Amino acid sequence: MTKPVGMEVAVAAAEAVALCNIDVAACYPITPNTHIAEHLADIIADGRIDAEYITVESEHSALSAVMGASGTGARTFTATSSQGLMYMHEILPITPAMRLPVVMGLGNRAVSGPINIWNDHSDIIMQRDSGWLSIFADNGQEAVDMFIQAFKIAEHPDVLLPINVNMDGFQLTHVVEPIVFPTQAQVNKFLPPYKPFASLHPDHPLSMGTLGLPEIYTEAVKARDVATVNAKKVIVQIWQEWEKQFGRKYEPVMTYKTAGAEILILTMGSMGETAEVAVDALRKKGVKVGLLKLKLWRPFPFDEIRKAVRGAKTLVVTDRALSYGGPGGPVCSEIRAALYDQPNRPEIVNYIIGLGGRDVRVEDFMKMIEGAPKAKKSGDAYQIYGVRE
Amino acid sequence: MKKWPETWKEYNTGGIVFEPGNARSFKTGPWRSLRPVWDNSKCIKCGVCYIFCPEGCVQEGPDGFFAADLDYCKGCGICAHECWPSAISMIEEGQES
Ligand code: SF4
Ligand code: SF4
């Protein structure tokens, strides 16, 4: 294991991808993912790795290009944010349908409008049902680790699905953090070469991306859903392998000081680190509070959530996106669904927070936790935290 | 060959089709409600019907005249529309030409 180096997280993400022996990358730069695209282009142009970088005119083409490459058996990568992800929308559900293990870096950013380049989760949430696997990093180290894990997860013969690694835009992508890089030999040991299920080659003609008539479409959906649900087992297993080799632990739902906790607060993404500080402070004051950090967004870890909330009286769920006119925050709706038929489930309070780059500070977590009983009494399904009334 | 997989478990990963040219076994002729009928006395053998057929099912015979393979012709009428001397007419399926 090498010593930690100080590096901007987006640049570190590109360095991590470069350790993964990729064959083809295609990215269209967009804030805040630009530095991933730029730095990876540099690495390839400088000949540090043997890969092709396809310069495309749009994100729609970027994903199409890497899917074509993936179809030939190449290990592929793309990265984007917000409007770029929106522009990929038409292609996004086709990648998992074709079972192509493309890896994508997402520097999460609010979706327009109003036009906003800062962080929240509205981009990935709007693409939630595209069928990609989705994992969230809390910090730069996790982002680096997750990119290396992502290729192994996506390419596993029992998975063969694309995956996106989510890093909060600016809050993560643009900060310099101490990061420990695995060596090339360690990555090679962890990540075997990609063995495609099938690949395009003139010597063995086959068709990908075929038509599905009403007689077959339902079966195609079922097959894909089973693969997605089953991916969780492989993800957990690969995370355990990672922990064994590198000593850093990953679980679908990570817990922090949850022993004996009556109040739990749940975060997804970089807010988790801020919440830890708040939990530390409140624990010192004698408040029985703990933290749950959701690392796996798709497939959603229903069982792990049920287990993690056991014994808690109140569960405060934070969401960095809103389903307009819907049940509130998208993370909270999944959690409500997970707990609906559970006996002794905790009371749930949902805060929509950190929208369009608004800071979420330690004291905000204190206020959310302290304000939970009042929020519950209001009867509202969710609160938009900090909105000026 | 089975037309459809019996259950979802038989659905090939990613819907990949491993048998080259298997579109041949998928006959689109039954979709047709109108049928193209050639009047070779008007035909100038220009081949426009062959070029324009989106199904690729118009073929040239040894005599230089053209005809549709009715196993695949969807009856879209493009050949009849494009034919310069109006040598092709579309008639209701089931009617005599
Ligand atoms: S009707 Fe359409 S499908 Fe049939 S031969 Fe003419 S162009 Fe082709
Ligand atoms: S388009 Fe008309 S004239 Fe030309 S080859 Fe076909 S049938 Fe004959």
C-alpha cells in the first residue's frame, strides 16, 4: 500500500480508472465531471495507458460509442453530470438491456432549471429506473475504491450490467483529499481481465440490440430484473473481497454509532461525513443518535435497511432530490416501501436538503434531528429544509 | 426451432441472437393487408421498386422483371408509389389480381 497523496477527487477518479486496464473511453466534458474527462484524456494522450479515447460531440454519442466498444468485448468508461446524463437518457436503459458492463462516473449535479451547476442528486434520481446499478461515494478514497470495484461488479458473469459511481459534484469532485492508491499489481490481482459473454466479431456473426415483440418483451424485462436484484449478492461479495485485500469496508448500508440508537439519520453521498461530526457531538451530549449511510442505491438494499433500523424509534431520512407532487424524497419513498409491512417500524421524517449546491452543515443535522418530533407532528410527508418562508 | 422462449429463463442474456441471418425465419408477410401486383406490360425494368422496398424483398427475375417475395412483403405500397410508369398496383389481400 502506498502513502496517501493529496489530489483533487475528479483527477483521482481518472487515475483510478487508468489503473483498471480500460480499452475505450468516451466522455463529453460537463461541469462538474470535466476534470475526470480531461485528466483521463491526458493519461491516454500521454501514452500512460494503452486505450482509445473517442472525442464525441455529445453525451448521447459518448454512451453510444462506449456501448459499441463494449459490444466488441472492450472494457469501457464514460463520465458525465446533470444535463449530460439527461442527454444520454435515450440510450441509458439500452445499456443494461444489452447487458453491457459499461462503467460511468457521475459528478452529481442539479438538473436545470433554474440553471444550476452545483450539487444535488436530481440527475441520477431522474434516471433511477434506467436499470443501471448505482453506488454512492462519501469521500475521495471511496470514489477511487468504487471505480476499481465497479468494473469487477459490472463484468461479473452473474451481473453483466452497467454501473454508475456517484460523487457529489464540487463537494467531492473539486476538493483535494488525501487518497491512498493501490498499486497496479494490487489492482491486477483484484480485477481480472474482462471475459465478455459474447462479442461482436466478423468471424462469429451475432446480433445485439435486437427487436423484442410483445411475445418476448415481458420475458426480457423479467430476465433483466432478476439479474439486477441478484447483483446485490455479487456486490456484497466483491466488497468483502475488497475489504480483505485493502482493509476498507463497504456495505450496502453502512452504520455509524448506531448501537443503542433511538434516532437514526440516513444520508446518501458526501453528506455522510458531515453527519458523522453531528452524531459525534450529539452523542457527547447524551443523545442516542446514530447514522446510516446508503452506499447502494440500485439494486435497493431492502433487507439491509430493515435490519439497520431495527430498534430505532425515529428515522430521519435526508434526500438531495424531490419528486414533485409525489411522496417526497426518492430515497425516503424506497425506505417507506421497505418498512411499510414491518412491525415496530420507526417513525419516519423526511427532509429535502442540499439542493442545487446549498451547503449542509453540521448544525443543520443537529437541527434536523432536534426538529424531527415537530416535523412528524406537522403530518407532512416531507419538509424542504431551510427554505426561506 | 421454437418461435419464442418458453420462459424468461430461456431469454438469451441481453437478447443476443447468435444465429446469423435468422431474420429470414421471421416472416413479415402476414402483416400485409394490401398486396403489390406487377403489370409487366408497363414495366420499363428501371429497378426503382427493388431499390425502394424497405423490406428488401423485391428481386429481379431472369427475364429482367421484378417481383416481391410475399413471405416478407409487408404491403407498405412504397414500390407502387415510386414506380414511374405505375406498373405496380396495390390490391386488397384475398382479392384476385
Ligand atoms: S409493398 Fe412494400 S414491402 Fe411489399 S414489395 Fe412493395 S415496397 Fe416492398
Ligand atoms: S419501379 Fe416499376 S417500372 Fe421500375 S422496375 Fe419496378 S415495376 Fe418496373
